[in-house]
Amino acid sequence: MAMSMAPTQLPLNLPHIGGSDRADLIASPANRAAIELVDAWPDWPAPLAVLVGPAGAGKSHMGGVWAHISGARVLSLRDLSGLEVNEPDARLFLVEDVRPGMIPERGLFHLLNHVRAAHGYCLFTARSRPSAWNIALPDLASRLRTAAIVEIGEPDDRLLGAVLFKLLSDRQISVDPALIEYAVSRMPRSLAAAGALAAAMDTEALARRRPVSRAIVAAALERLAVGRDAEPPDELRL
């Protein structure tokens, strides 16, 4: 007699969208200076600020929260090529992921001149300080030297655990704190890895139709090679 087996549930790959409100920022020693920068706006020490940190540290999320609070226009480096800002009330900008060798210098210089003339503000996110960007345009290099630099560090266990807990809660998944500690001790020091792991845990739990257990966490870690070889997405927006 053939055995009947319950079909495995096929999880749908639905997008998970997090928040960009100030309340979505989770503080730890690693990102406290960056949160203080967001909270201090518009009382910044300079009209240009640069948020510097390693890949996966949460720079894009932090910048997104500031853009949400301030109403800033979000730009990429590609947007700066041939950029013309004609709106007189456009005075707040977020430029994400500024990298040496990829900077359209004249476009960036034009933007900073516009911000200066409009008495506005601009926030950059980057993995390195402006002094390491190898800027050839002297006037642009001079502008960048006036920027306020704020460092954001590699996420610590407290931040990773809090972020993972929040991401799972957003997915309506209840997890024992001991499992959060187990996951954090085996994952890379990256908020993007926390996002990838939360999604994998959700997928595994749905496929098995079981609450999240140590076996599910272990399977999620193995599935994504989060703890070893795979490189997670560069940034995470909570």
C-alpha cells in the first residue's frame, strides 16, 4: 500500500518591504554616531556630510531614513552624469554608494555648487573617505575637504541580533532568543546577511510547515552559505 505524504508547501517569493522611519533605526555602538547625525539635521556642522562604513553596515538604510525625514532627492553616481538641477526648491540630496573611479566629477561638482547656492544639504554614503577618492578636479577636491565625516562600524552582536529579531517579527515569525544568539554567532558581520538569513529562515519554515527551530536556522545558514562563502547583498534597508 502506497504511503500518502503531506505535500511540501511551496513558498512564494514575495517581496518584503521594511520601513524608513526614524523609529526603524536600531542603535548600537557601531552606528550611534550616524544616528546622531540623522537626529541632528538640519543642525549639521557642514552642508555636506559623508557616511563612511564597510559593505553591509547599513549605510543605505541610514541614508534612506534621512531622505525620508528630510524629503531629500535620492541620486546614484549614474544620475550625476549630465545632471541639471533646475528646481529652485530642490536643495536636499542623498548620493548613494560613492566609489573611487566611478565618480562623474563635473556632475558632482555641479550638484555641490547648487546645494551651496540653495543653502541646502547633501549626504553621501561611501566605503571610504573622500580623501581616498582620487579626485582630479581641484575645486571638487576642495569642496569635499569641508565635508563632515561620520563613521559607521561593522555591526556588533547586539545590533545584528536586534535587526534579525525585527526582520523576523516583520514577517510575523516568533523566534526564541536563544535561536537568535545561535544565528548571530554563525553569520557574517553584515546587516545585509541578517536580511538574507531572515528570508531564508522564513522560506525554510514555510516549506517545512514548522515553527523556526535550530534545525531550520542551520538549514537556512547552509542554504545560503551565509556563514562561509557567499557574499550577501551590499546593503539592507529595514
